[in-house]
Amino acid sequence: MSIPTMMKHTTIREPGDPDVLIPDQGPVPAVGAGEVLIRVEAAGVNRPDVMQREGNYNPPPGASLIPGLEVAGEIVAMDDSVTGFSIGDKVCALVSGGGYAEYCNAPAPQVLPVPDGLTMIEAAGVPENYFTVWTNVFERGGLKQGETILIHGGSSGIGTTAIQLAHLFGATVITTAGSDEKCQACLNLGADHAINYRDQDFAEQVKKITAGDGVNLILDMVGGDYIQKNISCLALEGRLVQIAFLQPPVNEINMMPVMINRLTITGSTLRPRTIKQKGAIADQLRQQVWPLFTAGKLKILVHETFALEDANEAHRMMESSVHIGKLILDTAK
């Protein structure tokens, strides 16, 4: 398969607003040890990309400076040590950077076949969200059948993923979103209750919904004043998993409820984890989640697609929070 020496990609000129994302050209990356080279057909746009653009989330050592944490495309080259894949395979992959480009390297353990029934555009919206939700909701959070989970940001990529998986694995799902339209979208995906946080106090509503018992698990990416309110929403021995901060992470909180109710507060980031750790998550997804795609039980909501050179517009929409589901860069546009 012919591979060019140069490719189009997106460069972050300097930290700043979306306009610092500019179209650029550079060499196609060489395949490293244990890696595959993917001809990118589509790439997902995520909140961490925005943080990187702003200068608040630097790539780990050795990672590409090109933004983009998830891609879907075709394997066009691979290291001799890689097994389980072939040239020409259609795959999606979690990467530590480099996704906003026509070609991207990915460690083989972080590569998965495109789920049955998904387009390449949809497949590009799978890795970052499904890796994140699986490890935080089911591994760190320990969600079990019959428990109740509160998912903030239910209409986001993470939220729409968490709602569907929690529902399919037998949990009662409460979620928050910022409009009636977004709340309805969450209900359509399997949420049992959707709270419009602009009209209602979510903590009060959770207490009403649970008859004062609280929820067993909370997945939060807001932080700020949500932290104390989340603590008040947790049932005895409940767990709060923090995965991001749209509001400041530094807060004064009352820890007495944590002690009295034996609560657990934890959190994680995905990008700095080792290839082995991410590969273990990929194995779990292949075993536990990919069959749900095959059965047609999971949906990838794509709100809008953008050309690679319009990554700045995708970031502008991401920051506006008007979208429901995923924003995707389409290299064919």
C-alpha cells in the first residue's frame, strides 16, 4: 500500500482560543515498536483537546504534539512485532496525541476493530469515551446491577456513553443536562430520570427520586460547587468518581459526611496511563462491550462533522456546549 511522505494535520500555533488551531503539513509518522500506522478517516474531538489547545493539558513525554485522542481508519503499516491485525483492517484506536491528521500511529494494544454496524465516522467517537467510561464507572466506580448512578453532563460524549452502558448493565440511571431537549435525548438512550440543572437543583431532585436514600455512584466532570452537592447525594458507602473539571478543582468542602457515610472519593485521567494499562481496558471492552454493538444495543450520537482544516470550528462548538453527543473531524471533507 502506497504511503505518502507528507500529510495534512492540525497544529496548535500557541496556547489560546480556537483560532490558534491552524491547518499544517508535516511528515507521515514512522511506525514505532509495537505500533500500527492508521490512515485516518475520522477523528473524535474531546474536551481534553480543548484543554491542550489552551495550554492546560500537555501531552505525555514522547507523544505527538498534534491534538487528537481517538481515530478510526485503515491500517496501512505495522511493526513486525504486532500480531492480531493485518494491513487493510478497519480499526479505531485510542492515542495519546496525533489524531487531527491524515495518518496517526497507535500502540497495538490500544487498537480495536471497528464495532459491527458502525460507520467510520461513528467509530471515531468510540475510543476516548468508552475507555474512559469503562475504567471509571465499572472498574474504579464498581457499578453493579441494581445500583443507582448519577451521571452529570448526560448529553456529552462521555454522558451518552455512560448512560447506555449503565442502563444495559442493569443500573438505575439519573442524569443531568442543560436543556429539555438534552434531557429528552438522555431519556431516549436509557436514562430513567433526567434533570435539567438550569431549572432544578439536582441535589434536591436526586433526594426526591431516591426517597432520600441517595445514589450509589456519581460520575462527574464538573467539579466546583458540584463536589459538595455530589457528596450530599451519595448513599451510605457511595462512590464519587471525578474525571474532569469544568469548574475550578480547588474547593473547600465539608468532609464530615464522607466519614459518617463511609464514602469514597476517587478519580483518574486516562492519557498518562501506560500502554499496558490501556491495553487491559481495551481487552475488557472487546469482551464486555463489543458484543453489545454487534447486537445493536449501543448508539454513537454524532452531532456534527467538520473538515480537518475546520478543527477550530469544532472546538468553538465544543466550548458552546450546544451539541448532543460527538463532534467528529472527517478527513474526506
